[in-house]
Amino acid sequence: MTGATALVIGVVLAAVPLSAGRAVGGLQAIAGLAGLIALLVGLAGWPAGIGLSVAALATGYTLGVAGRVGADPTAPVEAAGLVLMAELAVWSLEARSLAPDTREVLAWRLRRLAVVVAGTITLGALVVAVSDLPAHSGAPLGAVGAASAVAVLSLAAIGLYRATASRR
Amino acid sequence: MSAAMSSVGPERGASLRLLIWTPLAAAGLLAALLTGRPELVVLAGPFAVTLVAGVALIGRPEFSCRVEMDADRVLQGDTVQAIVHLTSSVDLPRVEILLGVPIGLSVARENSPPNVLPRVLPPGRWFSRHRTEPTAAAAATALPLRADAERSPEWRLRADRWGAFQVGPVTVRAHDPGGLLVWTATCGQPQRLRALPSAGTLAALVQPHQTLVTAGNVVDRTKGEGIEFADVRPFRVGDRPRAVNWRSTARRGALWVNERYSERNADIVLFLDSFVDKDMVAAPGLDRSVRAACSLAAAYLQHRDRVGVIDLGGLRWLTPGMGQAALYRVIDVLVSATPLQTEADRPVRLFPHYLLPARALVIALTPLLDERVDEALFELRRRRADLIVIEVDPEEGVIEPSGPLGSLAGRLWRLERDRRRHVLEGLGAVVIRWRRSEPLAHIMREVDRSRRRLAR
């Protein structure tokens, strides 16, 4: 079920860029096809195929927006589609474990999916909005960037510490 | 039927998400930098943010776990409830719990909790490398676990066959809230479960030729204190007045008393053949032999006889004992009998002399396929043991080889077994062939008839 849904989303993500009828349509079609094949391979049990599928479909989309002035406003939706497809494909692989999920775990998975998709759209919209700002926004934007980098590194350090430390 | 909680620190591993998301995020953000396209940041950003958020949520769990069963002995075909008690030191959204179920037990689908759906799975599909013994089925479920709150999924396990089993340990695989790491641990002391064969009741038993001096239910040939009338004789000093036969006394004009047969108990040794050929996957007839031995042991012990066991293949034995405790010990030895493929010799002298008392009735349950069993039986007979051989027919289930050569091989095999049977009969043992369709009670009656014929 989750695997089939991921495949349907993959087909949609591969087909949508083609509908614009751009000059790079042939390359987009190849990328989309490669993405679908990789997804099928991933669903068949080779997890790296899921990553390759996301990469190929993202390449197909990027080919369509290359040369465009300003950010594509539909990018957050495309990103949400890719994340949803990848999450569902991973769920499909995890569901092949011996242990079937209880309803509580199913509910947690659905909540997680909803949060991830909503977060992707929100974050994407934010990035698109920020990218439309004038290029020379000055020190404040640089400070935000530096603070983000520090925050990411701190979180990574905290996570690694927690993962390696035994219970205190 | 439960052990104390055992605590373990799990091993850490990367989840599929960590392995897939990391290169995607890195490649996407790098491509965004190189091409200057913000769309690539939008596409790769969610994967990067998921990774960072997931890393921030990581906490190393510690599991406490124990396996509990509501019984440690069940009858073959019955079910037993197995409960896994599990706690964790941190909140975990998805914890896979797998209880190893050995071959011979299966997970019963009915009577399981509605939110736990045990699945019977083919062998080999066990994700953990912590497996300790072959498992036929896994009682498995995935559920969330809150910090220091116990969860206790339960399953009903059915004993499909008799035997001694170990249920557990439990393999726990937990996913952290970010879904990036997988913590795997094996915990919980395995619980022992003995599935006892469904023993039939035997109305009539074969009486041994010789008895012990202690009181029992076997009517002995010697005269003494008992219930069975034997004869009348003249009164002697010391005879009890209640033994006076007044009718004979009145007829003969002097005091005559009744004589009675004494009632004694006997030693019964059950001799089990668990040898298996290298080309066979199971000892032919061992299942029937064990069930029959359990029935015989229960019946003889009920008659206050002493029962011992020799498992010739597994070189396990039990000295004759009596009472309910002896029954449990006998069944323990019997259900632990497993088909054994060995080239080692098994002469009777390997067994301690007190295991085979001189007056014991030895009942051997064997398919008469192994020469070492023949040798042991010959040796017993040479020692003048009171020997009964119940030949558990191995032919049922054997696929007759096709072609003239196969047919010839089949005939030779049967002739060889006939020869062994005749040698044993020539030595004075009673050999009765037990086909699958025949009840054990019928075989015991036949044995009794044969022994009476031999006695005449």
C-alpha cells in the first residue's frame, strides 16, 4: 500500500515537469524514467534506489527551472512530493519487518508524515521568499546564515553526545 | 514462571533514513551552492532539517525486559500464554519486539490482544543476528514505549509437538523519534517449557515375571498377605483367626485357613531407541515411542511399580523410582529425547548396573533399525532380563524406491529386519510389531497373550 502510493507520487513527479513542454523535455523524461526505475529497485529491497530516485526526479525538476529568473513558487510542493515519496518508500521497506505495527505506531507514522510534509512546505515557502529578497541585504542576512550554521553544528554535537553516552 | 527483569544497553545502528537522507541533503545543498538555484535548497532542505532535528532528538535507551509464561508444562496441543514485559529509559515511538519461538511451538492467532497481531512466519526470516537457536515462528509486534512505562505484549503459544523448549530471549529493535538510529538488543532470560505427550490410558498392563519384595499391585506367585485367593491349608500356630476357612474346617473337622498370593511391586525399565540414520531427518517412530513410553510410565507408576528410563541414543537414563515425582522425572527424560545421529557405540555396560535390576521388566520401544540397539537387546537377554520388544513399525511414511533395484532393496531391508526380529524371539524375548493404526492398549494385550503362550 505505502509502496504503491510512493510509486504513484513518483509517476506524478516524473510527469508534471513534462507537461510544461520545455526544450529540455527529453532530458526530463529520461531523468523521470530513471527516477521511477530507481524507485522500483528501491521498493524491491535495495534502499539506495530510493535516494537515487529522489535525486533523479529532483534533477528532472531542476532542469525545468534552470535559467529561470527568481525562485519557482511551486518548488515547495515539488519538495513535499519528493519527501512524501521517500518517506512512504522507506515505510514500505520497514513494513516488511517481522513485527507488524500496532495502531499507535500507525498513528505516530501518519502524524510524522503530516509534520514532515507541512514542515517541508513551510520551509520551502520561507526559502523561496528569502531568495526573492534583494541580493545585497547586508549584514543581518549574513548573521542569520552564520547563526543557522552554528545551530546546526550544535544540534549535531548534542545528538552525537546523546547517542554515545550511556544512561546517566 | 518468570525470571527477573534483565537490563541491557543496546547496540546502535543507522536507519534507512540516515543512510538515504544524508547523501541526498549533502548533494542537494552542494548543487544549490554550485548552481545558485534556490529550488535545490528547497528540495534538499527538508532532508537536512529532518537529519538535524532527528540528531537533536536522539537519546540512548536502556531496556529492561523479562519473559513470563503462565505454565512451564503443557500437554501437546494445548496453549500457554507468553508475556514480554519491557521498559525503556527514554521515549521511543516504535519498538519492535520479537519473541523467539522454537520449532515445535507455534503462535496461536486466537485469544491475542486486539492491537497485537502475531504473525506466523517461515523460518529464516528473523532480522536479528542475535538469534540463538532455530526459530519456526516469531511472536512479534511493534509498539510505542514511553520512558519507564512498562508494556506487556502477550501471545498464546501452541505446543504442536511434545518436547522441551526454550521460549525467548526477546530481540528488541527500537527506532528513535527522528527515525535516524536503530537500537538493537537481546534481553530476557529464556523460559523453559515442557510439552508433555498426550498419554493415553492403559486398562491392562503386562505383568513382570518377577517382583520386588515391597508391596504393590502385582499379584506375585509366592503366597503371603494379599487379596487374591491361592489355596487352603491346615491351621498353623501364628495364623490369624480371620484367615480360617470355616467351610473347609466344618467339612474336615480341623482348622483350615485360606492362603493368598502376595502383592508386590516391580521394576519397569523403558528402553527408548532415538537413533537416526544420517539420511533421515527424524527418528522413525520416536514420536509414537515417546507417547507410548509416557503412557506406560503413567500406568505402571499408578500401579505403584518403580519405573526407570534408558534413552539409548542420547545416552540418558533415569534409575527406577516411584510416585508422582518419578512420573515427572520420567516424562522430563522422555520429552528431552531427540533424534540422534551418532556413530558411537552404545553397549549396555555403559549404563550403571543399578539401572537394570535383575528382576526388572524391560520394555523396549524401537523400530529395530540400528544394530547397536540389537546388540543392547541381545546383551539384555543374555543377562536373562525379562524383555519385551515393541517394534515401532518404521515402514509407514517410507517411500518405496521405484524400479527393480529399489524393490529389491526394499525386500532386503524387510528381510534384514525379519532376521533381527527372529534372533530376538529365538533368545526368548517377546517381539510385537506396532503399526500406526493400532492402539497401544491392543499391543499390550497382544504382548500379554504372547508371554502367556511362551510361559506354557
